[in-house]
Amino acid sequence: MKVNETEEEVLRMAGRALNEKLKSFKELYHTDDRQDLLAMVAFDSLLQKLKNDISSANVETNINDKIGYLNTLISKSIS
């Protein structure tokens, strides 16, 4: 696999995280089936990403609401 030097460390970190998740699921579900383990890791990773996306969207909405409120306060105090 060819990668840019700037991405190399991130890929190494991803590889370590993947191996840790594989090991964790292997111990948790007592299976050596690599395909099953990879499917579980893929599903778990997607689930985490979706949770993070929802959380980020909620934070962004909250920030936008607060900025809108502050803009309203500032506009009222200027007028």
C-alpha cells in the first residue's frame, strides 16, 4: 500500500486500532473466524462514526442557536 508520508502515522494508528478491536471482539465472542470479526469491527466502526456525526451535528446546532441568540442581544442593545 502506497501512502503519503503525512498519512503514514494516521494509517499506523488505524492499523493498531483495528488490531485492538479484532482482539477485543475475538475475546468477547470467542471466535477465530476472521471474516466475522472483520464484519463486527466494520459495523462497530460505522456505528461509532454515526454517533460522532450525530453528536457533532447537535453541537453545531447548539452553537448556531447560541450565536443567533447573542446576535439578537447585540442587535437589541445597539438599536
